[in-house]
Amino acid sequence: RAVRTLGLGDCFLGQYGAGQRMDGNGDMHAEPGYLEDSTVPTGSRCPTFAALALTVENERWRGVPFLMRAGKGLNERLTEVVITFKRRDYNSLLPSEPNQLIFRIQPDEGIFFKCINKRPGWKQTNTAPVQMDMSYDRAFPGSYNAGAYERMILNASVGDQSLFVGSEELVEAWRIFTPLLDEIDARQPQPVCYPFGVRAPDGLAQFARERGIICDEAHEYYYLPKFIRGIPVLVWEGKDTWRADNTKLGSHNGGLCFRKSTDMADKAQEDFLLMYGTTTKGVDVGNGWVRVAHQTPPANLFGSLRVDTHRARSPSGWRPDISFRDQPEAKVVTPRATR
């Protein structure tokens, strides 16, 4: 009852286009876009991705923004609740991101707490994301963990209503969302097109930031230096666009090496470069560094990269990883995509 009725301005819509996915054997497969499906009307503006920003106007939750998002054609099948803690003034003293508490609902149920920690050594600005985790698969090996529909059907058969919403909650949910659904049907807004297999459509992070929400996760970043030996090598071109530039540096190694942290020695990989003269999207985090969000290796990068994770790995082993570690035989590992 404390949530106001939503309108189109509270919503971000997307539709997936053609892209690629990697199967369990590491082979890449082309995936058609939504409009390429023969059963979809030509020029359809039906969204396949939606994100909503809402607030709860009561004493407990006032001032805390909520972001709900769901979509098809993304990089993985995943349901989780992410609580991002508020950034404090002292967080600006070191390159860092707010701490996060994550409840993984499916697959590979678990609870994770992510925070920024100083790496061992004397350099005070050398920080990295770390994670404490509780995975049900590891904490209770051999135990049977029923699926969502299995639990629902069992509870319904024995008359247990604890998994089901009440009539009052259902009415309020329709009161909040029905006008928005009607407005989308009536106005048919153009959704943002995103390639099949990405983590999120372009523009979602900006949509969230404008509403006071951080939807990027700390472990999905790598870093680029703005200066080498005091010489500027990364030029701001407006908004969040940065260009690698060696006009004042002279000859170098062909590009800027991505870093796993704000440490010049902490390379993502020796040949993983942003080539001079090309651009990328990033945010100035101070101390001469620009933070770049990682989804898939951009076309203007040279070299290969193995993508690892700070999330807990499950026995299934396919969970996408999102930190950067030196590997003898590096390659790009893309998480499984679902439609």
C-alpha cells in the first residue's frame, strides 16, 4: 500500500537482437534476434527485458530505492535478491564499491556477502573485491534441494499457503502495475535493442543511477590508468566515454593494459589491451583511474581473457566468473544464455 502506482517513466524496456552463446563444450552458436522469429509480427515492439524503479513510502523504507528487472536472451538463468549498502563519505578515500548482500534463489541457492578488501602488501590503495559465501551445495552435500515448482505443488496439495500471496497483496500488486501495462500496450514505446547473451542492455546502468540505484556489481569491473609516468594516456571525450591516447607518451605497447585493481602491476593479462585511438565506457574513480564495466570483450580490445568469478562456484561448474586472473592458456569464457 505504500508503493505508488507506476508509469512509463519508471520503466526501462529492451528487446534482444541477434547474438551468440557458448555451449558446455566451449563452442559458439549464433542466436537469432526476437524479430527474426517467424511467429513474431514484423516490427513488433514487444519487450523481452524490463526493469522497474520503485520506492516504498513508509518510515522503514523511505529513501531506499528498489530495482526489479527480468528478461530473456541474457547471459545466464539467474534469480537473486541483491542488497547494496549505502555509500559513505569515507568510501571515497580508496577506490571501492559499496558492499553487497546477495540471496541466490536459483540456480545454486546460497547467500553471499561481497565487500572491498585491501590486498596484502604495503600499498594502501591496492584493493580488491572479496566474498564470503554459503552455498547449499557445499554446506549440505548430498542433501536434496527441491525445485520451486516442486515445493509449490507439494504445499498446495497439503494446504500450506506460506508460499502464496494473499488476496490483499494480489490486489495491491495489480494496482501498482496495471496502469503501466496498459500504458505500454497503448503507446508501444520502442525498446532498447540488446545482443543475445549480454548481462544487461546498454542504458540500464544509467537508468538506475538516475534513480539512485547501483545495479552494477563491484566484481564486474576492471581499471584503466589515466596517466603513465605522469603523462596523460586516457582522454575524456564527454559523458562516460574515454579514449586511449599516446600522442604525448610516444611509442608504447600499442594500447593500455586493463588492470584487475588500481595497481599498475596488477594486469588483467599481458596482451589484453585497449588499443590507442579507440574508446571505451568508464567512470573516473579518482586517484588517476577509470573503472570500466565488463560484459563481453569489446571489438576494440586486443588479446584474450579468461573470465573468472568472485561468486562461489557450484559443483555444476558453469557459473560465470567476472574477475580477471592470469592463466597460461587464457580464453574468453561466456556464461550460458537462456531465451
